[in-house]
Amino acid sequence: MRINQSFIIIPVVIFLLVPALLSGQFLSNLNASKSDALFTTYAAPQSRSFYTTDQGYQFSWNDADNAPEFISQNGVNFGLAFLQGNELRWRLNELYREPVVTVSYSDLVSYYYYPYRNIRVEVLFDVYSSQEAIADIKVKNEGNFPEKINVAPYLYFPSSDTINNIVHESSQDFYSFPFKKNRDSWMKEHSIPLTEELNGSMASDIRFDSVLTFVNNKDQSFKINSHDLLQKLKDQLHKNRRNEKAVKGLICNRGFRIYPGDQVHFRMVFGLEKATIRMPDLARKIQPLYNLDLKDLIRNDEKAYDKIPFVKVNNRDLTYLYWSCFSLLRQCMMPPEGKCKDNYYVFSREPKWGWGYGGEVFHESLSMLAYAYMDPESAMNSQRVYFDRQLPDGYINYRTGPYLDEIIEYKGKLTTSAPFFNYENLEIFKISHDKKFLEEAYKSGEKFYRYFIANRDSNSNGLCEWSGEASLESLRDARVAVWDNVGWPSNFEGPDVNSMLVKEAKSLSEMANLLGNHEEAKKWLADAESRAILINKYMWDDGTGFYYNVNTKDQSFSYKHLNDLKIKEIIGFLPLWAGMTDTIKTKRLVATMTNPAEFWRAYGVPTLSAQDKYYNPMGYWNGPVWVQWDYLLFRGLMDHGYRKEAEELALKVLDNMIWHLKQDHTFWEFYSPDDREAGWHQTYIWAGLAARFLIDLEK
């Protein structure tokens, strides 16, 4: 178990919370090495994104045995190689000086490096749209003598039986190839219309001396003067352990003589289009990108980021993490399409996996509590996706996307999502101050709340249980100690669902007051208070000082065996967040939370007590740290005056996130509370909520 104590003992000095100045954007003035906590996955801006053909790229620049490359899980991969004399260089450990990132936003990155002494390479890589990416390349001679150098841009992609040829479109002077993406089983089952039949292309505004294509172990050279560089690089791509399946691709070669102080400048455009596109149409689409002023793209990004509060901390790593969170959040936003008349989000765009690309779910929408600081309109619109799809009785389906209404029926009950809905709407309003949104949210939220309590209180005792496909609805959908070892979630009234409902009723009360509906506000508050009384009466165990699930039949802690529901899970702290614990209960909960043997682990509060035999720090809901849940506990501590503990919790969580950003430059679905591990899915939207830790500490 390792922990960077500097994060724990250095106080967060804060500072100044003002909108970031347009002319002084932090992300436009970087000096980042591979050891900095910078997120480097890129996808097209919302205005040029398309759901069915979307492709993003991860800048991989931290592996010594591999080249600095733009890679993708199921798309194409791009890199550069160089030959000076007989010395081929492309891997990180071969470079004279490793890459330094100077600009990085959600859609583009600018960096420089030196493959050889005095040869400076500058690259601006932009995911211009879901279909096209641009690599703008400058090679400068900073020495005192002329230099001869060969530059070799290359493109490779996973082995696929559908790729049996790469064609030189001589009339348009670019290279094209058929490409197939296979939807995973979840996408097929849910009829997600991700385009599978595609056409790949690579083009440039210069002509190359030679081009080598390799398909099914058959090489084909275009043009004359094919250089040994091409064959050398191809052989090394095949041997490269990351690219074991990279048996298909193309390598371009151009030799230059560069005089002292001079540079060569060219631009590559590559990507994936629907297979039905005609080559002349593709050429016309690519042509304007050669002359596009890329500084305009940076200025557009600066404008998009200028609402973000500038939180100045005395720690470089925290600053990089903070701005990276907003790049992750912005990257996941998509424009109106299909059934969504407003913008929406997906969990991740690179890589993509079935349910992560299906649509929105309430618990992922907690990420909007941070994103609203950057783009309040888009955050509100993502909630409007739920308003628009809500049924007349108030029901909102489990997952909502541009081509999906995931209504899961289980034993005659429809599955909805964990009730964070009104809490999210209120928090977003507090940032946007948009009264029209508040009115819409209140109308929709009231209907949803009434639907939920009418359909989730099977014994009419004032306490609710999960229903429908209850493990999904509960958010904690796998490896849950109680679900796995005691019984199905609908058999229990829990502190999770009922604390959420207390918070929902309180949120509705505050919304009603803001709208001038003061009598309604009183009723909502009374509803919250009556539920809180029942939670404290039945779910609190004075002997252990904790909240547990109870049996729906008799509100006891026993189901199959005596006290078998007394399992300390993270949900036992949610009453603290919901604001329904008195001073004594609060102290006892904080004492349990801050016990290192149970929950106060090196890198945050785990989802299950470390003393439980089912505990696994890299399980799923039986140990790992989930950023959004630890944020709720952080808020509970802050709201009850435990700022020191809240700050320490925040820094524990952020410490591990920073470590992983330094290692692989990505965010993860969850993190180990004990070790430098993370899983299962990367570039996961809700990790961006981490920015709220720093904003809230500031406020």
C-alpha cells in the first residue's frame, strides 16, 4: 500500500475562484511531460459529432517501447517515424527529447519533441469531426548545418478480414480502404445503430516520394524511390508488442533537406466515413481541412472553457487534474440526434463499449454537477432529455439515449434509475440560475417522485425498496455484499434508496420555495422529515452506530439468519449526505468513516468495510472507490462542519486519480482504496465530478 503523503499533509491553499480569463487559458499554456497528470484522449467537439460514426483517439506518449501515437480501440492508429542517415527513430526511448504538450483540450493537442539533436518536430492533432482527424506537422532545423531527413507518417489498424486492399485514389491523391467495426453483443441486443461498414482514408497536402501498404502480409508500393525506411518500419510495427495485430496499414515517406532555421510544414487528414460515401465527395470534404486555420480551433476551445472557475491551488498535479476533468466531461457531450432533441452525453467515446454508449442514466448525470460550471446550457439540456422522454405517469426509463429507451420490465415492474433526479436538477439550477429550467425541472421532478414512492413501497409503511430489475435500479449492480450473500434487493428497505428520497423531497421543497410555491415547499419538507424519522427508527443500529438495510416484512436486520443484514456498506453513510442525522449519529458515523481499519483507506472510502470477508479493493461494489459516491460523502462531511475530514477525503481520492493520470493519462470507472490500481472502463464520464471537490473546498 502506497500513498503520496504530500497530498495529505499539504493544506489546500485557496485562493481565488474567478472565471478563467480567455487570454490566459491554463490549457493553452502548458509545459507538460509524460509524468504530468494530463488527460490525453480526444474526440470531436459537440458541434461536429455524429453518434453512428464517431471515432476518438488516445494520445499514447508514456510507453518507452512504443512511439508517441494516436491510438483507438476499434479504429485507426496514427504515428510518425524519422530516418536520418541510417538511424530510424520512432519509439519514445529512441528520441533525443521526449514530447512536451503545450496545448490540450477535449478535441485537440499540440506538442513538440526532438527525434534527433537540433531537429524539432511540432504536431497539432485535432479530432475535427467524428469522421476526420487532422495532424498538422512541422519539422524544424535548429542546428547550424543543413540536414537531410526522411519523415514517415504511418497509419495502421486491427486485423480484419474485410480489409483486403488499400487503394490509391490517384485522381484525388489519397488512399482509401474498406473498414469494418463490429458492434458488441450489448449494442446488437439493444439495436444501437453504430455504423459497421466504413471507408477509411488518409490524405496529405504534399506528395510523398513513396508509400508502402501492407495487407494480409502482401506489400504494395506506390510511386517510385521506395526507401528501406518503409520496410524497416513495417517490420518493427509487426514486432511491436502493442501492435501484434497491426498486420495492415500504410506508411508514407518523404525526404527533405532542411537548412538552418528553416522548416517543412505539411498536413495529414485521416479518418473513417460511411462506406457509402463517394470518393469525389470525400475529396471535397477533405480539401478545406488543408487550409483550415487551426488557431481558430484553439480560440474556440478557449471560449468554451472560459466559464470554468479558476481554482488556484498550490499543487501542480491538482491543477492538471482539475482542468483535465472538464476535458473529459466536455468530450462526452453529444449534439441532438435521433430521439434526443437536446444535447446528451455518453459515458465514453474512446474506447466505446455497449452500455457505455447507450445513453444517459441518473447516476452518471451526477457528473453534470461539475460540467454545469463549464456549460450550464448543455448540462440543463442533458436533463431535458429525461423531461422529454418521461411517461404521463411520471416514469422515466432506466437508460435514455438518441436511439434507446431502455425500459426493463421485471416481474411486472418497470425499472427506473436511482433517484438523484431532483437533487441534480436543483444543483444545476444553482449554477445556471435559469428560472425556465427550474420550472421545467420542478414539473418533471414532482411527477417522477410521486411515481417512485407510489411504486416502490410494497407494504405501504412509508419506506421504499428497489424494484423492477432491482440490482440495476439500485446503481450497485454487481458484487454487492448484501445482494450476493443475503438476498435480492427488493426484499429490503435500505438507507440508500430512502436517503435519496429524503434528498429528493428536500430538493423539491427548495425548488418550490424558489418558484414561490411556499405551501408546496412545506409539504415536501414534511415528507422528507417523515421519511427521515422512519429511517432513523428502523435502519439505525445504536449498538454499531451505523445504518443498514432492513427486512421489508418486519423492518428487522435479519433475513435468512439473525442480523445477516448488518453489513457495513457505503450506503450506511448516505443519511449524512441527506442531512438527516443528529449530532450524536453524525459523530458516530464520522468515527466509523474515519476508522482506517474499515473505511478510511489510503485512497478514499471503499464501498464495503475492509473488515468484511467479501471485501475486494478491485471487485466492483464490494470495495473499490467510486468517485461519485465519495463525493456524496464529502458533501455530507462539509455540510456537517467536518471540513478537515472532507478535505482529507477529497485529497485521498484525488491522489490515486492523479497517479493514474500520470501513468496512463486517462480516467477510470473506479479506483482501488488500497493500491495503485483502477478499473474496469476508462475515460468514464463520472470521474469528471472530481472537479467539484476542489470547487466546493474553495466555496
